[in-house]
Amino acid sequence: MAKYRSITEMAEEIRDEALDNIEYKGITLRELCDKLKSNEYVPVVRGEWKPIFKGADTCECSVCKREGFSDSDYGFIATPYCPNCGAKMDKGE
């Protein structure tokens, strides 16, 4: 039987100990890593409404370049999210 353990074994043991015992906002680091791997958390894409002039004044998303909602009575409706790609419209803030 070997008297010494390899550095790799020791590093894996330390990693496992840390993942199971350090908590962040009520969940262990291992649980947080698993959630990140499962795509439960996705990055927020940010954009802004850019004015375009095509007969009637309207705006397009700076991310997907598609037009937002327009209404015949009120014109362009600046929604907080792009209805086409889901980008959060707060880039200009």
C-alpha cells in the first residue's frame, strides 16, 4: 500500500468537500453547478428599440432586427421584452 496519495486524488477530495459543504444563497456549490449545466439559468440578452421609418413610425429590436408591436390607434408599443427573440429592452438605460 502506498504511503502517499497523489496530488490528483487530494485535489479531487478537496473539490468534492468544497462542492458539498460551501453554500451560496441556500444551495450547495454542487447543486449550483448542476443547475448551471442543466441550462436552468440562461444568460439575459439585452437590447433596445431602434426607430425605423417604413411608412409609419415603428421600431426594431437591436438584437434580432425584427419589428416590435404596433397598434393602429397608438402606433408603436415599446414592450419591455422583444416579442420575437425575448431580449430585455434595457440596454440603453
